Amino acid sequence: MWHARGLREGDGREVTPGTAHSHAHSHAHSHAHSHAHGGFFGEHSELVFSLACGLATAAGWGLTKARVAPPMPTVLYAFAYVLGSWFTLQEVAKSLCARRFEVDFLMLVAALGAAFLGEWFEGALLLSLFTLGHALEGFAMSRARKAVAGLADLVPLTALRLESSGEAREVPISALKLGDRVLVKPNTRLPSDGFVVAGESSVEQAAITGESEPVDKRPVDDAAEAARVPELLAGEHCVYAGTINGPGALTVIVTRFGGDSTLLRVVRLVAEAERQKSPTQVFTDRFERVFVPVILALVLGLLFAWVVVDEPVSRSVYRALSVLVAASPCALAIATPSAVLSAVARAAREGVLVKGGAHLESLGRVTAFAFDKTGTLTEGRPNVTDVVAFDGSTEAQLLRVTSALEKHSDHPLARAVVAAFRVRLGAGVVLPEASGVTALVGCG
């Protein structure tokens, strides 16, 4: 509730409430992707190498079509081979050390076979497309990790701990202990989970609970009892790390902090998405482990087809390598994880946290949704839908008076009223100036 001792006409300038910005830090635990590489161009090195491989391949093909005599086209193709196999060789080495045959090995052998047959363009193109798929998969996973890490960035680096003398001292989050009293100033983020023991305010906690509007908070009646069983406290007393305090200062007793806070536990759950594979991903992994050795055995047999069939050795080698190139299931091996991780990243950017590919794939079979309340289906931005004036006042008069009061507040409902004033009355209308405005938190 807002109370004013008087109104006076002013110049209509709106006072923007000051906001306190807190530093953010990331506690997200991300797991390295099997194809995530560093290099000259950072995390995008593989993508840069892949595009350069494609350009070299295209340049070599263009010179060939222009009937440029060797060795210039061959040099470009060889350069494309170096770029395309730079990271693939690393993956093959890791796989062979772990006694695994994967698609990387199959593709590399196929490209080398194409070069052996003199088909440099086909081999370079194969490497270019394969490494591009790997690079895009890594890019999608990087976006997914950043979206998850963005949640952890909501937690501030420091907190104002109240000492026994009553002095507020700024300390790192790591210095907090259970039972510490923390002062949370207006319009700042809460540094830890806890419960309120002094002060009243409203807290924006949509990132944790999905509440469409700030939740009013008030002190507990018995701090000692609350500290004994904090998990049984009502929502009006509990606060969460990373949420945004409203217009009033709060004194909070710490019940969880650091990696144990509700927000960072959510972050850890979402970060497990890379380890929780969908049924399709599990199938492709199993398929790859069996398929690659079978194809290698088949190719090895075809290399000696000249022993059984009366044909030149070169023709048997050509046939074997052709089978090797045609049988490489790069699309199946790359497309599934790329699709899953891209979907998880896109959902996270839209505020939907999907815990892994298994749940994402199950979501595709859902035919009905059940929502716990209508508040979660809004955009989180209240709007004025109707204005009803009494006592002979007009809609314009009511909007002018309420907007004069609400412009002093940063509450979402206050912002909605001021926005309605601008839309309904126009920007040219002068707004009255309210004096002696006092915020009465939690009174409606």
C-alpha cells in the first residue's frame, strides 16, 4: 500500500528507483564434451578448422573445374585433410587407447582410403562435413552449458554478515556459516537460502518457485524454533539464494549456502543432462560400438576379394574403400546428440529446465499437460486490464493520482500501473507529483 500526505502538480518527470547491482559467479558443474577442443580460437577452434577445411576443399574443386594443372588442387586438398583430421586424430587416439572403435576412426580411414585411390576431393569433402557436424554438436553443448551456468550467475559473490556487535560486514559467500545473520538490502539478490527474522519486503523468486509475482516476506515468530526445523517453515518466511529482494531490508538467518542452496542444486540437476541419454542416444551408442568393428571386418575381407574373384587387386581395394565410405554412419552418430542438446539449450533459454534427453524424448509422446496454477502460465509481467473509478472521479483522474504514487515504487504491480497511465493517457499528459510517500509493505 502507498500512502501520501499530498499531491502537487509537477513537471511530470519520472523518478527511476536506484538499483544495486551484485557481482555474479558460476557454480555450474559442467562436464567436458567428448568433442570439445581448445586451440588457437578457443572453444570454437574445431568449428573454425572445419570451415577452413571446407573452404580449402571448395577452392581445390574450383581449380580442378577450371582445369588448373596439378599440383595446386592437390596441395589444397592436402591442406584440407590436415585441417579436417586435426581434431579427429585426437579423438581416434583417445578411443583406441580406451580400446574402442568409433565413427571417428571409420571416417578417418575412409578419407585416407579415398586419398589412396586418388579421390582427394571426396575424402576432403567427407572430412569437412564430418568435422562440421562435430563442431556444431560441440557448439550446441556449449550453449546448453552456458544457459545452465547463467542460472548460477544469479547468486552474488558476497554477503553482508551481521556481526555480534550489530555491524554489517561484507564477506565472501564461502565465509558464511549455518546460523549466520545476513542483511539483505533493498533491490539486491539474496546470497543464501534462509528465513526472515527482521524486516518485511516482497521477493521476486520466479527463478526458484515460478511465482508470477513477488512474494511478501515477514519475520518468523520464534527464530530458535525456526532454526531447528527450517524445512517446515511457511513460504512467507523462507527466502532463496539468487532471488531478488524488493523495497524493504531483510535480516535473514542462513540455512543453506554455496553449492547446497536450492538454486545451485537445481543447476546441478540440469547440468546432468549430458549424462542422462535418451533411449535413441543409448541405441545409437550401442549400434556404433557393434557397427564399426563389423564394417572394418567386412572391408578387410573385401580387400582380399581378388583372391576369390578374378579381378585386379586395385579394383578389390577400390571396392573395399567404397564400402567403407558409404557405410560410415556419421549422420546417425552426430544428429541424435546434436538434436537433443540443441533442444535442451533452447528450452533453458526460454526458462524451461529439461533434465536430460530421456525426459525430452518422453515429452514428445505427451498428449496432455497438468499445471499446478494459472500463475505459471503468464509472462510474469502484470498488466492493468480495467480501471473502475468511484465517487465521481474519472478514469483519467484516477490514473493520474495512482501513477503519481506508484512511480516511486519498483514493484511489478506499480510498474504496470505507470505503464497503463502512459498507454491510456499518452506521453504528453503531465503527471502529478506526490509528496511524503511512504511504502507500507505487505498491506496490499
